Amino acid sequence: MVAGRALVTGATGGLGRILTMTLLDHGRDVIATGRDPTRGAALSKAGARFAAVDLVHEIPRQLLDGVSTVFHLAALSSPWGRPADFVAANQTMTRQLLDAARTAGVRRFLFASTPSIYTRAAHQMELTEVSPLPARLVNAYARTKLAAEQAMLSAAASGFATVALRPRAVIGPHDTVLLPRLLRAARSGTMPLPGFGRALIEPTDARDVCAAFLAAETRCDAVSGRAFNISGGQPVPLATLAEHVFHRLGRRVRMIPLPARLVLALAYMAEIGALRPGAPEPKLTVYAAKALGWSQTFDLGAARAALGWTPTRSPFAAIDWALGYADA
């Protein structure tokens, strides 16, 4: 276990809250940043030093004083939005934080990237870190996160180690992506299933993602300049995941199997309609149609060999933990 002060950006987000608590449980001195003062107060009570700052607009010089490791999780994570907002939050902020970290003498910089960079309308099995990417990435989020990852990895130098992790479909008590979608379906009583619900998904328990970050920190110098795919390692059909959630909640939900291509066509139409001035965000996005309609699984050999990390919890255990936490 590495000692020294850690900075966690995006600490009030879903993964950031779990990582901050994990570091505190290991006795680390943690500075946490985020834009939610209520969640920040809870982190302060737990022992972190919370700074309610928006790093898009400001990186206070004192924020990095004495910091040996930066865990950069802060991002604009959404399937839809203004491209300029994604550039500012994901690219510009990362470059500014990199510059500030090097100036402050930080030794390690770990970045939460995304496997959304692989997303396309095709089944992709056993993806590795060198698998070819689509000619055009699925949305502004994926494009700007990839650009930020590349900038961060290229900044690796002697005395300044950089590593990127690409965690897939993170499940935890504060999940804002996959689990909320299933909970909305449980409340509505119906759930469309792109690709007839057969697409394989590899959800990752947030605790396993945190373990991967700690493993990467430990071996940061040896693997500097590299990115690693991170997943739960257990592919599960979308329909099976949904059925587990609905059974856990005691809800009867009518599944509506649909062809993936049909859902994708509807998503394109929805996004075109959302381009009108004043139009709300589309309820169905191209990213969601592709991510849920086609399989995406990962070869975790690089993370196992280079980081000494392997996932230890099943998708169902992650779901039960997240739902049980919400129930508590």
C-alpha cells in the first residue's frame, strides 16, 4: 500500500465517494474535491479534507500541496450535451490539472478513463487495450475522454508516473448510469430490451474498481504511460441483469424485446429532434442504443499481469450491495 497524501477529484460522484472512503479506510490523508457540498460534508465527517471547487474554472495552488498521488475522477459524464462543455470539463480541466500536478511535484497521476471509446453497433468480444477504435467515437463524452487520456499518458516522465483505467459499467450505491435505468423501468412496469436483451455486458463492482486504482498506484512507476481495461470479467446478458434487479425489488416488469437496429434508428431520430432550440435531452440516445444492443466484453490479461489485479465480485453481488445500501 502506497503512503502519502492523495487528491481525489470528483469525490462527490458515484465512484469518487467509494474511492475516497476506501483510501480513508486504509489510513490515507485525503483531499477530496467536488461540486456537491452536502456530499462533501459527509466526506469531511469521515475524515477527508473537502474542497468545494469546480476544477473547470479554478485549480487552487494549495490544493496540491504535499500531494503524492492524484486520482482524477472528475468529468462531465453524460451521453448528451454541448460539445464545448465536454471539452472544458474533460480535456481542458485534465490538461490544467496535469500542469498543476507537475509544478507541485506530484509523483503519480491516475486517471479514470472510459471503455465508451470502443462503443459501436457491432458485437465486440475480448477487447484489449490495443483493439481498434471506431473511426468516429460514439459521442462527445467518449471523444473528449480519449483526448484527455492521450494527453495524460503522453505526460508521463521520470518522477511523474501516469496511468489510465477504463472501468466498464460501474455498479455501486451511488451509480448514476446502469442501475438507475433499471430502477426507472421497475417503477414504470415496462422495459425495452435492445438486441432482444441478449447483448453481453460486464458490470464492475465499484469496490473492485477502487482496488484496481490502488493496485495501479502501487505499480504506477513500472506501468507509467499505459491504459488498462477494467471490468467485472463476467459477461451477463442484459435481460438477465434486468431480471435480477426486478426480482431483488419484488417488482413485475414487462420486458419488450426489440431489434437492436430498430432501437438505434429510433435513437438517431430522437437525437435529431433534440437539436431543435429549446428541445429537452432525448430520452433515448445513440450511445445507449449501441451500449445495450451489442455485446462488449474484455480481456483483462493486461491488468492481471501488470497491476496484479483481478475482479473478485460478480455483477449480481454488486447489484445486491448497491440495492441493499439504498435500502439501509
